[in-house]
Amino acid sequence: MVLGTVKIQRHEKGLLFEDREFKKVLDQGYYWKLGVLSKKRVDIVSTRDPWLEHKELDLIVASGELKGRAQVVELADSQRGLVWIENRFARVLGPGQYVLWKDFKEVRVEVVDASEICFSHPALNAILESDQVEDELNVSMVEEGMEGVLFVDGVLRQLLAAGRHAFWRRMGKVRILHVDKRECLLDISGQEIMTRDKVSLRLNGLVTFRVVDPVCAVTAAADYQQALYRETQLALRALVGTTELDELLADKDALAMQVKKMVAARVKDLGLELLGFGIRDIILPGEMKELLNKVVESKKAAEANLITRREETAAMRSQANTAKLLTSNPTLMRLRELEVLEKVASAGQLNVVCGDNGIADRVMKLI
């Protein structure tokens, strides 16, 4: 049998086992040990690493030798541990048994209840930035302008505001539905509808809406946008089917207001607020377009002809009034003749042909 010594440094501890049973913790110093045939053994561990990991950790803890030297953490299935070393976050501990030395570094373990699946903490950002939390925490982000509806094991739990949210793993099935609370647009495109006078047409509309009750929006219908689309489509069919084509083309805004009023009453139960509805396009079949173009062309031609006749009548009436005025006033007639002669003279060279008591006398009389 060979004797020897074991030296344990200041930052080390010795774990003494005899006959495979743990006996005690050895502090700094020199210790005698026996040879290879001895039933005693000393496992030396460093306290610079706060974590004590050993295959017989349960025996070491059960001995009570760690009291005052290390912090023993026992976590149940519904508990988690937040470990801070030198006031810096280190890791999240799941259920189990842990031992951390307290001699070399300042160690603090915060035990939290994980049965409340939503995890919140004043230092949440620092905790979530660590690489050591993925095994225990599931992180979800709710963007600005959105609101999250949280379901745990299929049961509605709460609403989540914009920001980062963390949930404990293995404590229930988490599902988050993200609802946009901003003003949204929904296209109602290509609706084949027949008017009251049996004309088929296609309507393209635009719905503006906003979610006012996220819980109602995700629970009252499988897809609230699809439900809004369906209600708008039904309202359009009901109203266009009772309207003639001429009425529809003459006042699209009136139809849009009726659709908005009808749909707004229906979608309140979906947690939605209808902000507006407009008809973008009314698309007619090709033959109907040609027919309407001919009607419009005929109307415009008739209007143009009517305007021409009115102008001709007005001109003739003016000429008749002028003739009456000149007939009743010889002096005015003479002035009119002089104006005509002046215009003729100014237009070019005036040649006066004088004959026997003919045109010459008449021209001289005018002058």
C-alpha cells in the first residue's frame, strides 16, 4: 500500500468518497491518501466554475456537507430557476437538482412559478438576449399596430400588446393569432351580377374596415376577412338585383352608401367596423357596351342638331327684327347702305361704271 498527499488549492474543493459512498467535502489544504488498492478516493473540483456537476450529485446533496459552501436548487415540474452570476444573467434552469458554489463568485438563483405560462420580468430583455434560454422559453413578437390573441391548450387566455412576449415550454400548447388593428383594405373583384332589367355586369368594389374587437374577430368566424368579403358580396347582389342599369350608371354613390349601411350592420358581430365602401368599376358585356355607345352617340347627335336649329332660328329672328327696323326708319336704312359701301371700298379697288341715268345716279344719290 502506497501513501501520498493530495493538495487542494484555495479555489478548489475535494469530494471524499469511501467504499463508493460520499463522506465529506475537503477544503483547502494537504490530505493523506492511500494507494490504488484503497477504497478511498478524492475528486477535486474547481469552484471558479460555479456549477457543480457530478454523476453522484444526489449523494453529495443528501449528505448535508454542502451547507454553507454551495447553494442547492431543487426545482419541481412547475418551477424554473433564473441564475445570476456576478449580477449578470447566466441561464434558465428547468426542473431538476442543481448545485452552485458560492465561494469564488457571487451567485443568485431566482425561483419562478412556471404554471403561469406567460413569463414577465423586469429584466426580460436581458434574459431573452441570452443564448441559454431557448430550451425553456418560447419567444413571440407582436408588431406595432397589431394585437395578439393568446390561446393556451385551445382556451382563450388574454390579449397581447405590441412587443416581445415569452412563454414557458412544456407547460401547455401556445397559439397566438396576430390581428391587425390598423385600417385595412379588401378588394371585392369580379362580381357577376344581373340587374332588375336582366343586364349582366361585373362589379369591382373596395371595402375599408378596421378590427375593433380582436377576440370577437378571431372567435366569431374562421376568417373574418373572408366573412366580410361574403357579406359584401351578398349585399351587392341583393341591391343590384333590384336596380335597373340606368339607375345604377346614373348614381353609383347611392348604391355604395346602401351597401355600406347594410354590411356595417352585419359585421358588428364579427368585431369589425366598416369605414367605407366604393364601387371602382362597372364592366358591361361587349354587345351592351356597343349598344350604350350607340345610344349615347344618338343622344349627342340629337342634342347637337337641336342646338344648331336653335341657333338658326335665333339668327333668322334677329334678321327679321333688323329688316323691320330698317323698313320703318329710312335714315337708318341709308346709314346701313353707306356702311356696306364702305366695306366694299375698303376691300379693294372700287370701279364705278357710269351709264345713261343708271347706276351713276343711284351711286351719286348714296353719296
